[in-house]
Amino acid sequence: MASTDMNGVEISDSQAADIRDTDIVFDCPHCGSNLAIDYRGAGLQINCSQCNKSVLVPIPDGMQLTDLDLNPGDILKQLFATRRNFQKAELQIQNLKAKLVTMQEALGAMQAVVAEGLAI
Ligand SMILES: [Zn+2]
């Protein structure tokens, strides 16, 4: 049996066959059910698949939270940074396009001069 919580993290009973090596297995503090969750759920608040109460997924020893994009604030920061970079890139593209137009105009003028020269 597996269900997906509002964070899109899959929760399953530890008895289920679909547990991966990377899953975090722990007991629900409310009902004692043995739960297994994808390692990306470490540190997340989830709902127990048995009693439906909110449970904080333990962070396994040795796992660095900074390795994971779990903090919604951090994800937002990354998203904004990505957007900023994207806007910068867009701006650069616009600048390059403007330069290209200028260069094409210059090339056109040069070609006209060359054509004139050849015609003489
Ligand atoms: Zn429970």
C-alpha cells in the first residue's frame, strides 16, 4: 500500500514490497506504525499513512540536509536565482541580437561598397 502526501512524497508501509534501499524507515510516534518514505522526505512533515496524523520524518545519520532541496524557502531562493540568471541570459541574448543587427547592417553596407567596387 502506498499513498502520496501533499508534498508529492510517496509514503508506504515498511511491509510493502516497494521499499527501496534509499527509503527512510521509521515508526509513527502516534500510532507506532512502521513507515517507509523516500529519502527526499527527510526532515519533512508528512501525514502517517495509517493514522493520518502529521509526522516529522527523521533525518538519517550522515545525511546532510544541505544535500537535498527540501527547504521550500531554499527552493524558492534557487528558483528566484535561476529566474534572475535566466533574465540576465535573456538580456544578453537581446544585446547580442542588437549587435548582430548592427553587424548585419555593417556587412550589408560593406557588401554594397564591394559590389560598387566590382561594378566599376
Ligand atoms: Zn500513525
